[in-house]
Amino acid sequence: MQIYLVGGAIRDRLLGLPTPYEQDWVVVNGTADELINKGYIKVGKSFPVFINPESGEEYALARTERKTGEGYHGFEFDAGPDVTLEEDLSRRDLTINAIAENQDGSLVDPFNGQKDIENKTLRHVSDAFKEDPLRVLRIARFKAKLSPLDFVIAAETKTLINEIVDRGELSSLVPERTWLETEKVLKGVGFNEYFKTLIEFKALDDTYPDLADLDVDFFSHPIIQKAAYEDHSKQFRFASIFYALIKKGKTNIKDKLESMQHNMRFSNAYKDIPILLINSFDLIQSDLSDYSAEHLLTILEKLDAIRRPKNLEEILNLLLLDADDHFMQKKNLLQLSLNLVKNIKINNLKESGLEGSEIANKLREIRLIAITKEIENSNI
């Protein structure tokens, strides 16, 4: 039984990038029983994958794949002990991902992945690439990840991608699976290059129908460009798409967002920031001269910032991607107002004798007075 390090850890090390925290391993000339007897825990359903109980890393038996049907589920696997390392590497998507490392540190590179790394080229390993439509999303994701290094897709690989798209194979991808790739690309830099690549291959209709009306120029918008390459959360990066839609004057943005969530079933964590922005954008973008106490408190209420101060922080950080000359003054006024009113709570009025809506109205009145006094005495 021989064990080889494979995949992203080798690729990223050769590229000079931070290597993944967890590493992937392939086992050649081994069996499931051998690994189980060594204490490994079987987790794979479609094919044998095992977890090393000491490191928590995945060990997969070397396997081959054979296309048996349409889509990305239509495969039959052979993970017998006679499957060779080269056969296992040959089923991988790109040459840069088809490099293995022996236990003595020597590299096994039957498909010239190192040469493609040197030439900054994303190239398929074999024509089997076109049998799995998910690989279109994966190559777009690698194009995004490696965009700071100016990687390009090989011409012959582009031909295979076009064949996949033309056959309509992308329609077999369930939206939830597409969203998993989206989350992965949002974690790192260059998510806009992911969408640009899919647009280049006319692949948005089948993968992101709610974004299919957008073009390459849209994903070059300065707002998206900054969000893609600055240090931000994946939820923030996703929200930047909808900020750019607002700035472009697009309509029905909320409907687009809700349709996208319905189709792809992503969590509300991705929906929250765009909705807050949609609800508050016009108010925040008003002229500085409109920033009365009433205006400031209304913005805080729209953002539910008194209960959830983080909401204001998220929206201000998003708007900072395209700030006007008065943005910092607006930001300071909003933060000052929030600091004033967040400690003025309904508990302060329980002894007042007021009831129901009277309490809420009085609470708002007190908050307005506090903001008014402060901004009159402020130099902001």
C-alpha cells in the first residue's frame, strides 16, 4: 500500500500560495479493509473515502471513473487495488491538480502540471473533462482564485467547455450544488472573474438565471472589483453585487435577490445585508443637508441598528466601496446618533404610566431630542 499527497496542497505550494490547512491523500494498492483495520473511518458513499483519526485528513482509495449517464451524477467508479496512481490522476479536472507527491518528497506529474503552472495555464487532463458539467464551474473558480497571477484557460480546454454548454449539460446541476461552488469562490479573491468566465462561455443562463442579464462590464464595476480583491467576508462580497445593481439603476433588485435565494436555497446570512441596503440606500444617499435628527433616526430604524448595531457597521462598510465627498460626515453622524440612542430603552419609561403605542412614541421622541441636542453642539 502506497500513500501519496495530492491536489491543492501541492498546487498551492508550487504557486507560492498558502497551503490548505487540511491535505488530501490517495492510497494506491490498498483496500478498504486495510484502512479500516488501521483505524481509519469510512465516510464516502459513492466511493471509498476515509478519515485518518489522528489528523482528520481524507484518504481516498485510488479510483477510475466511467461516464454512465447525463449530468454530474452519472458516473461509475472502480476503486480496486489494481488502480494505478496515474489512472487516478487522469480522472482529475486540471493538470495543475493532477500532481502527486511521494513519501520521499518526489513529485509524480504525468500530465505536465508543473509546466502549466510555470506557463500560468489552466488545462484539462483529458477529454473526460467534458463528461462532468460541474468542471465548468470549477475551472471558473480556479480562474478567479488565480486571477492575481494572470492564469489563462488553454484554447483546447475552452473548446471542451463550449461543448458542455452547447449540449445543455449545465442544466443538470442542481442549484444547491452551484451555490456550494459560489460559496467557495466568495471565500477568496477574484469572485468577479468567476462570473466573467461563465459569461464568456454563455453559461449564466443555466447556472445563475437570476443574473443572466448581467455582462462582463457589470462585474468590472469598481464596487465589485474592490469587494473582490480587498479583505471581506463572503457575505459582504455577495452583497456588493446588489450594491452595484443599485448604483447601475437596475429595478426589481429585491425580487432578483429573493428569486435567487428561492432557487439556490442559500441562508439568510447572504440575504440580510443586501436587504438592509435596499431598504436604506436612498435615505443614506440623501444630501448632507437632509441629515436632520428625524432623518438620522429613520435610517437607524430602517437598519434595525438600535437592536443590532452590527447592521449599521455592515452597511457603512459596503457604502465605503463607493463613497462620495460627504460620506465620512454622514458616517460620523450615524455612528454618533446610534451611540446616543441605543441606551435609551423602553425600560426607562415603565414607570411613566404610558401604555402600548404611547410608550413607543415617547421613546422615539426622547431619542429625537437626544440626537437633536447632540448634532446642534457637534462640529461634524
